Amino acid sequence: MLSSVLYLVAAAMFIVGMKRLGSPATARSGNQLSALGMFLAVVVTLLDSAVVTYTVIVAGIVAGGTVGAILAKRVEMTAMPQLVAAFNGFGGGASALVAAAEFLGSSDVAVETGVTVALSTSIGAITLTGSFIAFGKLQGIVAGRSVGFPGQLVFDAVLASTILAAAAWMVIDGGPGPLWILAGLSAVLGITRTLPIGGADMPVVVAILNSLSGLAAASAGFVIGSNVLIIAGALVGASGLILTAAMSKAMNRSLANVLFAKFGGTATSTEIGTRPVRRATIDDVAVTLAYADSVIVVPGYGLAVAQAQHAVRELADRLEERGVSVRYAIHPVAGRMPGHMNVLLAEADVSYDVLFDLDEINDDFARTDVSLVVGANDVVNPSAREDSESPIYGMPILNADKTTTSIVIKRSLSPGFAGIDNPLFYEDSTLMLFADAKDALEDLSRAVREV
């Protein structure tokens, strides 16, 4: 009875903690509350269940805790998307192992138990391999472009059908052979379905895999009769699906388009960047920023790659000392994962009060003196509003082109993920500063001080 009450308390902590993750201001405490709830659930499980030996459990806690502590200290915030992808993979793999162990250790498995074992094993294996392919793409180990072969969609469809047949065989037969076949085929499907997805679609893929890891955990909870695991897995699965839908909407693309269609424009490298632009120097940009009344910073993937979050905050501090109002506009798909920009800027101690989502700040661009676009491309491309033939047409964008002056910091005029040119770069009101984001922002901080 006491264990049930404590499990209920842990579940309530999960729910409240997840709710607090919805705001940058409360996300840290929400994460801590959820972690405390999980700790409570683990302790109750260890004390309440008939544990054969604690030796392996303690060894696992020590090994896992050591690796986790090292990663927490060493992994840069810019590499957090890769770490999240890896965590998703380990979660799915762990759920598959738990379900498989319960199945193999039972002499008589009921049909409903066999079905949940099949679900947990298959989903967990797909999540394991798919997550590490996503990790490889984000880390640069695996090519970020679409990697596939002719007829891959047909191959994957046949593979998925075979997995369903193997699952049915396992439920009917009850032997270990079908289980291993099911796990192996599912692992292959995780690889073949993730490889063709472009690296810039990884925010959506990570969200999907996060949801799948939760579904695998919930299925494993049904297998072993753990209510707290069912609740935790269902929460993760549902939140991941909601996040996936939100990310797809932010890109104006369906989930099917992300998973099964190649995405991008047809412009060649020789067609992009052929029109004249207004090139600016550090001094030009420093003067423009220093004498503005209001500035909106639009951070993008280039800021994350350059690890320029501290540099942009330092520049904002210099501008605020001069009485300039500085705010940040965060697009839902800026960076490599949902909330990536928020996490990076929070690491640099940027106040939550000046971070605004697209819907909150988009109308303010027209009343702002300067938009400072740092390493962003498609999320500020006016073609999404104006060109019905554009592959990104209809995608919600930040209205950086509507400010009095737009300043864009990029290494070159290379296209974004969509593979198309950006008309913003050629506007008369746009200043292009070609440089590494971190170097440019640091130079601008010094120049603004001297203006």
C-alpha cells in the first residue's frame, strides 16, 4: 500500500515537473523535480520488489552514474542535441531488454503479454539504432545529407511488413527465435529509415525518437506490471508526439513529408549569391547598432556552431549600456533541436525576460530599428511569405526583413537547409557581415564600446 502511494507521488512529480519544462524560467526546477520523482520511484522499486542480488544493480548504478556525471561536466551545450539523441537510444534499448528478459524468463506467456513484449522490443530496437544514426548526423560522423538507395521506400515497407509477421510469429510460437528476429529486423529499420532524413530535419527526428522511447518504456511497464513505468513512458510518449506536431507545423510540413520525402530547392550553387549585396564592415555595423533605439537578435544554427552565445550576450550588454533595447526572437526550429537556442542563451545568462517566441515578437519587427540575424537563414527567408513556388512557402518565419535595417552575420551566401536563395540578403536595407559569428560578435562588442 505504501509503495503504491509513493509511486503515485512520483507520478505527480513527473507531471508537475514536465509542466514546468514549458517555460525557460521554470525549466530548471521542473527538471530537478522530475529527476527527484524518478529517484523516488527507483528507490521504492528496489526496496519493494524481490531483488535476487544487489551486486549487479549497484555496479550498474556506479558505472552509469560515473558516465553520466562525466558527460554532464564535459559535453558542451552546443552538443546537447547529440546527447539527447543518445539518451533516447539508450532508453529505447533498455526498454527492449527489459521486455525481452521478462519474455525469455517466463515459461507461459499470455497473448496480451506477448503483444506488449513485441511492441516494446520492436519500438525499442528502432529507437536504439535510429537515435544513434541521428547522433551521428548531428555529430558529423554520418553524412548530414540524405543517404539512401533506389527503391528504399519499397524496401522499408517490406521490412516493416516482415517485422509485423515476426511479431505475430513470436506471440503465437512463444519461442526465443522469433524474438531475436523481431529485434534484429527492427534495428535495421531504425537505420534505414533515419539515414535518408537530412541533418536539418533532426529536430523533428529527435522529437519522434523521444516519443518512441517513451512508448517503448510504457510497453515494458505493461510487461513487468510497473504502473510508474507505464505512467512515465506515457508522459514521454505523449509529450514527444505533441512536440513533433509543433515542430512539423513550424516547418509547414507534414510528418510524412519529413520521414519519407526529400526536401529542398533546385537552385544550384552557381545561381545562389550572384546578385550584389551591401557588404558591411565591423565599424559600419557597430555604428548602426550603437545608435539604434531597439534591436531584435535572431539566433540561428550558425550561432550554435560557432558557440557564440556568450559573445552575443556581451554585445547585448554593451548596447544596453548605451540605452538600446535588446530582445531575442526564437524560431521553433532554430538550432538542432527544440529549445536549442533557449538552452544556449540560458547558458550565457541571457535573461528569460528578453527571449520571445515567434508568435510573441513577430509583429514587433516592423516597429524595430535593427534586426541582427546571427547564423540564421531559412527562418528569416521572405520567400516563405511571398513565393508560392518556394519549397518553404507557408512556413512561419521571423519578420526580420520588416525592420528599418537588417544586419546578417554569415560566413557566406550559402543557402540554408532548403537549398534556396534568400531575398533578404539582397535588400537595400540589409547589411551583410561575412565572418565567423563568434569573431564578428566579439569585434562588434569592442567597436560599440569605442563609438
